[in-house]
Amino acid sequence: MSALDIGLVVLGLLVLVAGGELLVRGASTLATRWGLSPLVIGLTVVAVGTSAPELAVSIDAVLRNEADLAVGNVVGSNIANVLLILGIAALILPLAVKKQLVRIDVPVMIGASLALLIVAADGIISIIDGLLLLALVIAHTVVTLVLGRRETAADNKRAAQERADAGTEAPTAVRRPPILISVLLVLGGIGLLVVGANLLVTGAVNIATSLGVGSLVIGLTVVAIGTSLPELVTSIIAAVRGQRDIAVGNIVGSCIANIGFVLGFPALISGGGILVAAEAVALDIPLMLAAAVVIAPLAFTGYSVQRWEGAVLVALYLAYMLYVILDATGHQAQSGFTGTMVVFVLPLLVLTVATTVVYDVRRRSTSRKGGQIPPVKLP
């Protein structure tokens, strides 16, 4: 472990913050100019942009015959996106969740995670598998853009009708930066995110390698967290700036892009596909699928992710990291830790989530009978 590696990690963090700020500013303006909601921009432009570091790392890993690093990067990044990043963002500010996200995008994310588990079951993501994964993310992007334009058009028509009924004039248009500047902000933000992630990952991998850790573990932990920092920075900045749709949409869209694009495209250029380690198929990819499933009930309860739910997600991620570290080092506490999680913690978590969902369903049913559904209160 050298001072240079530590310096690369610190510099990478600073560049990531700058890139996240530029990306959110540019994407927010483009959303308005293109007639798209912030949620749609978060699911598409911002999601693909923040997945650029994962793509760069995966392509480089595949070309260097480091398949474990490529797979671990994507699987670990998705687990970090759902548990760590969504959790931290919700801890900072409770996040509103649109119905479209619950009805369409979260199920697509779960389906993509399941598809990855199926295609990787034979130990390889072939060229055909890569095409299928890539087609999935392209189809989702097209559908998201079409639905987003329709929703915005319907909202504008409804607002115009309400103004006509009330006899009021349309609000004065707010002067915004030229579209070219917004595009440059997005491209500049993506570029800084890629550079920052590469600096951080280079330093972090050097530190981890000096400690004698394997490629799959490095991919699941150090590289995954490093390449997920753009999503973390972007989601936090978006939440603080009031763009909560971008914050949530970025996380869900990035998970879909990671599976379909970040693994699909490298599988096409690899020649013989991407080999998948047996332990990844047996444990890590199923855990990624489980993390995706966790979002559904949390987002359904009041169409928001509250602070206590964010705390639960972060705690689950820390438990997963502890397990990976104990397993990698062969620590004798691993068996006791695993038993505690399986026998006590996970059943208690399932019971808590199930109770919350049942309570919310009953609350909504009672509210409908009374003629009103109480709004979700967010600070």
C-alpha cells in the first residue's frame, strides 16, 4: 500500500463529485427541453452515464482475460446500487417513487437479474446471451422514452385545460441555458465520472492486490463500490437538489444498464463469451436478484423509500460485505455469522417488510372506502 495509491483514491473521489454535479445539472435541463420527466432522464441518460465506469472496467477486464473481475464488477455494483446507494440516499432525504417505477421499471430490473442468473447457470455468458441481455436494455430504454413522452404530453394537456377552465394564462417560460450547453454538461459529467472512477479503482485495486485478495472478491467489493460511486454521488446530489425522481431512476436504470449493456456488450467483443465462476452463480448473482426483489415492497409502501428503510438497506449491505471478507480470508467466525443471519436476521427482516406492506395495503383500502387517499408526506 503506497501513498500514490491513496492519493489516486482521494483524487478519484473529488473528480467523481464534480462529474456528478455536472451530469445532474445537464440532465435536469434536457429533461425539460425534450419534454421528458426527470424520472425518464434518470432511467436513461443519467443511468447509462453513471454506468460508463462499469463498462470501461468490464471491457478492460475481458480484454485482459479477467472474467471474474468483469462479472464481480457488475454483480457487486448492482448489489451496492440497491442496498448501499439507495439506502444512503434515503437516509439523507426520503425518496419519492413514481408508480411507473413500481409497475414497470422495478419488475424489469428483477427480470434482468433473473435473466442473468439463467444465462450464467452454465458457467458462461455467450455471445448469444450477450445479445439477449443487450436487447433487453435497448427495449427497456425505448419503452421508457415512449411512455415518458406520452405522460408529459398528457400532463401538459391537462394543465392547459385546467388553465382554460380557470381563465388563467400560461406561466411565463423560464429562461434556460442553450441545449448545446446542457449536452456539454452531460458529456463533461460522464467524462469526469469515468476518469474519477478509473483513478479510484486503480488505486483501490493496487491496495487490495497488495493484501492478496482474489479477482472475484476485488470485483465484488473494491471495484464494485468504486464504479458505483458515480451513482452514489449523482443520486445524493439529485436528492439534495430536489430531483428525487432522478435519484431513484438513476439507481434502477443503472442496474438494468449494468446487466444488459455492461455485461452484454463485452460478451459480444470477447470472442468466446465471458466465463462465470461457480461461486458467483451459487451465491453472488442470487443475492443480486434478492436485492432487486427487496426494492419492490419498499417502493410500494407509500410510493416512497423512508429513512428507516434506507437504514435497513445499508445494514444489509454491510452484512454482505462482512460475509465476503470473512469468506475471502477464511475466518473462523464465518460459520457463526452465516448462521446468525439465516436463523435470526433475515427472517426478522422478511417479517418486518411483510408487516409494513400489509399495513400499507389496509391503509389504502380504508382510505379508498372513505373517498380519499392521504398523500405521502416527505420533508
